[in-house]
Amino acid sequence: MSLIHKPVLLEEVVGILNPMDKRAYLDCTVGGAGHALSILESSKPDGYLIGIDTDKIALKYSKKRLSKYEGRFVLVNDRYENLSFILENLHIEKVDGILIDLGLSSLQIDDPDRGFSFKKNADLDMRFSKNQHLKASDIVNDLPYDELQNIIHLYGEERWSKRIAKNIVIKRSQARIESTLELSEIIKGSIPRKFWSNRIDVSTKTFQAIRIAVNHELEKLDETIRAACDRLNSNGRLIVISYHSLEDRIVKNIFKELSTDCICPPQIPTCICKHEKKAKILTFDKRIRRSKNEKSIKRGKQKFLTPEQDEIKNNPRSRSAKLRALERI
């Protein structure tokens, strides 16, 4: 297991949350505790952190890493959609900042026994929690062609989903597909070489799709974001970091709903939804861009942040990250 965990957009997360003494913060996907460590450090001497993760291995690592802040944090083995129930059990009504980082931690990717990576031979597992019954091998070997193809197409946004699913079905009719490298080879054989991307491995989208299906990652995300907003104190901030378009689309749409007074269809002349605005979306300065004449500098605002090139160079896994944030009103 890797002992190096590089939190994505760390400086930006800490800057937006602005952790302070005697305030409480919730990290819904504590992972390797990279963000949690900085939140506790920045909120000395008495800032408090609640960390949630389904992965017991990650929590064990995080507890050790955060040990010098003993008494200022609590770690909970649960799913983030249960955040309201978790806070109630801890007798905490609201918090001042919430982080939901939807990416895999380096601890999960780099551990060959977890089966997340197509670069290392391992059993097809991909479970965030060993308590889950469904494994990646179950999806690959047991689902009918139509369901398998739909998962790869919907969750992976893979244009070659039909060929990949067809070849998986052919291969598994001969023998069960049990390893990550075996699945990766099937994927590679399904996509013509000329369509391989120079930016990401050809297996990435299918592995992503199967992982999402195994862990039910998108099913409760919208409810989680709404619950998180309700659990913020006034002026408290919620940050969500997503890594692919499906996640980001959900985050973007829910943020828009939470920051809008009326969500009635445009054809209805008078508001009947009685929806109340709960938050405002935070905007950020765009990267500085010079105009064609090279004399003036244009600035603008955008509703998300992405890693700088230096961070991507030092941590290539951050390249697809997109951070959105809102503030409770």
C-alpha cells in the first residue's frame, strides 16, 4: 500500500473553507486524510473535524495520520449519504464547512489487492468497502449483455460499449474473467488502435463505469448535496470535487437548484413551486488570458476550479478534477 497520499486542490480547498478555531468541519470522503490534516492544522487550537469513509482500511490509515490531533476529530465508517444521521448521532446540528471529494484515494488505487487499477494484475474487486457483497467480477461475469453494455455506456460514456460488452460476453463464455489485466486486454482488443487516446488509457472509461456500478456512486449524490447544504451554518461552505462529467453534471444541476428561488418550468407564468434559495454559488477568477494584440489582459469569473499545471505535473491523477463550491445563506 502506498504511504503517499496527495490531496487534490488542497490549497484551494483550505482557502475556500477558511477553517477557523472553535468551528466544525465535515469531510465526507476522508480517504487518506490529506484534506482533513490541513483542515485540522488550519483550525488550531480547537477546530473540530468529522471524517466519513466506507473504507475501513483508509480510516485506519487516517486515524494514525491524524493522531497528533487526538480529541479534535472523529472518524465514522459509513456512506456519505448518511451524513445527517451521522451528525445527529454525534449531537452536532450544523457545521461550518463540508468537503465531498468524489475521487479515489491513492491508498485504494495503489493497493493491488483492491482491483481498481488496470495497470496491476489483481482480482476484479473495486469495492470501497469489503462489507459490500457486489464485486466487479460479479458485474463482468453475471450481468446480461444489455445491462453490461448500458453500464459501460452510461457510467463510462464509452462510445465502444457495445463491442466491449460483446467481447466480454464471448470471453466469459469460455472462462470467468477474474483479473484486472484480463479485463483490460479485452477492452484493448475491442477498440481499434487508431481510436486510442494519447491522454488516458483505453481501459479507463470501462473501469470507471464498473467501479461506479459496484459502489452505487451516483445514486445518492444529489440527495447528499441537498442534505449537506441543510447541515451548513449561515455562511458555511460546501465544496464538491468531481472527476468526470456525470458527477459534475449532477453537482452543477443541484448547485443551480439550491441557488435559485424558483425552479418552475419557464412556461409557467407564476411561481407555484415555493422553492426557496438556500445558497449562493461561489465564483472564481479565470486564468489570466492576453488578447490577440498582447497589450490588454482579460479577466473573468467561472463557477469551478481546476488544478494548475504544476499540480497536474506532480499529481497526474488530479488532471480531471473540477471543484465547485457554494455558501449557505
